[in-house]
Amino acid sequence: MAVRVTFVAAARGSSLLGERFEDDRPLDQAGWDEVQRVAHGLVPLAAAELRYCSPTPRSRATGDALGYAPLVQLALRDCDMGRWRGLTLGEAMAREPDAVDAWLADPRSLPHGGESLLTFIGRVGSWLDTRPGEDGGRIVAVAEPSVIRAALVYALKAPPATYWNLDVRPLSTTTVTGHAGRWNLRFDAGAAQSTLM
């Protein structure tokens, strides 16, 4: 039974250089402006039978601004970064350079005391694999870019290190179509999204 899950990356709440681990800041004015600029292309996704979002303020606000009225899914929360929560990568590196290097090199590592990258990818993948729906059913999920990257690594059965090479931009869309254990990547010509089918 194949379902279609379209991930919408939450609008940003800060500049990319100011991104923080488990960032709970709301949308800034630039984020609101971005939502307004692209809304015409994303509003039709509200027709999905099921609409979800990450629990972050900017994911909820993005989904609400697009008319999705999404249901918060705790499984779509960002990676638990333990004592690094709220820090930028640069701040964590300044405090614990060896620990950051270990975390970036080993997906099982959790020097921050939170969740390993491997566990994070598995949690998001489990959510994806258990989506309800009938054959051809449509789902939309507004999530943090990190969550979408984890979903892509899981769906593609890619090595965990692939996570660091995926660039998910605010308000971009990525669609996965299939069922547990069966996902394929397809790029549509002329489309501004990547599609897994």
C-alpha cells in the first residue's frame, strides 16, 4: 500500500549562520516574508488527507500560515543534542572541539549526552514507515531541515554520513512515495522538488 508523504521544510527563524541545535525560536520577519512569497505553490498541499508538523515553533507556524492546521508529531522533533542544545556548531566546537569531531565522524557517537545521529535517523524513519493511509493517500509534514535530511537518509538506505551532504533549504519540498522498506529517489524535470517514489 503506497502513500505519498510530502515534507515541507519549515521557514527559517534566523540566518543560516545563526542556526542553533534544537532551535526553538519562532519565525523571524524574514521567515514570515518567505512564507508569503512561496505560499501560492505550497497551499495546495493542504488538500492532503493527513497533515503533520514537527513540534518546533517555526514548523507549527509555517504549517498554520500555509493553512495546513497540522497535528504535532513528537517523532518529528529535532535530534536531541543534550548539553549542546541552543548552541551553534561554532559554539559547540569552541567549547568541546574533540567531542564535536567525534560526533561528526561517528554516527553512533553522543558526546553531548543526547541522541546519536543513528538513533535520530531511525526514529524519523520509524515514523515514516508507520504512516497510515490508503493506497494513493497523501500526507504533508512540515519539519525542520534536519528531520527531512534524516528521512532521506533512511528512505534511501544511505550510509549515515550522507546526512552531512544533504542540503534542505527552508520552504523546499521533498516527497516520498511508497511504504515501509521501499523508497526510490526520482527528480522531476522542471520541478523545484526532489521526489522519492
